[in-house]
Amino acid sequence: MGVKPRPNPVHILSLGGGVQSTTIALMASVGEITPLPTLAVFADTGSESEATYRHLSDLSGKLAFPLQILQVGNLAADSVQLRPSRVPGQFFVNSLIPAFFKNGTKRMMQNRRCTSNYKIRPIRKAVRPYFASGVVQWIGISTDEAQRMKDSDVGYIVNRYPLIELGMSRTDCKQWLVDHGHNVPPKSSCVFCPFHNDAFWQSMKDEQPAEFQRAVQYERELQQAHSRAHGTERMPYLHDSFQPLDKVTFSPVHRPDGFGNECSGHCGV
């Protein structure tokens, strides 16, 4: 089922910058996953945590293959930009992130185009020189997130899930990193991603207050842009309580984050 690999494809690692994809990159570098990738590609939204950027800088020197970092724009800036509509004097704001909003009594999320525009497309552009031979794209989904796996939707790319092949969970990945003397990286995601659960938001608020304020300020700018373009209906929020992020009392009860709904496997890994 799905796209079949070509006889001599090029292997590319889609590096999310988090625990799972970092583990794959380091395992491949010491020969525990083969063949050696031609390169790893990190698609940068411009909105990751500073800890993730520091981790990528450190990681690049430990790999046995090149790490290419691509950025096609800045998601934070692009998603609050007022754009002129076809009606003179009116504007709209692109729905790029899966922000929460109310439609009458229904609780909904905006259409998400951040992953496709800022992750998938840049990676496909990076592998364009290898179209003729075909590409096997390694993706860092682990056994505890196996529901996120899916076949490639283009004929020149075959998706491969090395951690699934090895039966490794996210916890197994953390243990492998510790056992081999590596630091465990932070979860890779945009600072303001609405998929964060309460435990993550509370941790950010307590331990990375500057980044929490980045998320708070981003939400304000997003709402201001939405209000100017669309009025106050369907106002976007980063938290499903529909309160400003800095006013939310985060629940101590653990609940899953929303990355299980992110089926491309490019975020949170």
C-alpha cells in the first residue's frame, strides 16, 4: 500500500528538532539505523523556542551527515499580517494556525496551514534535486504516536518511520539519549502553538517566562489583526478556555496535547 520506493533512492531525515527526530539522527550517525542519510532538513517557522535553536546548533556538530536549515517566512509575523481583500478598504488575515474560536455555541479550531506552508513545502523544495532518484523521507514518529503515520501523497517521496520499525517509544528515545551521553532536547514546536496542553503552558510560564510572554504578545497581535479585519466574531484564542493566555488558570490534571492531530509528523518530534 502507498508509494513504492525506487531502486536507489536518496534517504532524507525530516528533522523536527525534538526528542524523536534527534534520536533518529544520532542513531543513524553511529550506524544503528541505515543507510546513512544524505542530509537532514529542519524547516524553521521562525517561532521555535530558543532552547530548540540552541539544540540544533549543538546537534549539527554531532551528525555524520549535513543538517540544512530552511526558512520560507516567519509564521508569527505572517499570521498577523493584514492583507487587502478584493473589496477596497477591507482586509483579511490568513488562518494559518489552529487557534480556538467559537461559532455560535460550537467550540472549533481554525484551519491549520502552518505545517504545510512552513514545514512540508520547504522540505519538498530542499529534496527537489533528488526527484529523479526518488526520496525516502525519515519521520520521527514513535510507537506511542503511531496513529500519526500516513503514506506520502506524492510519487517521488516514500515515508519511512525508523522508530516504528525499532519498536521505540518517546520514552525509549529519551533513555537512548541519556544512555549515550546526550542531552534530552525540548519538545519542538512553535512557542505559541495552540496544541500545547496545560502542563506545557504552565511549565513555559514558570521556567521560560520570556517565551511565555512572547506567546501572550502574539495572541494579542493575532486578536488585534482579526478584529480589524473581521470584527469580534470568531475571535481566535491560543487556549480552549477562550481566555487571554495570561489570564488562564492552567489545570494540574494531565491531558494529552494536540499533536496527535498533526498527522504529517513534522511538528512535536
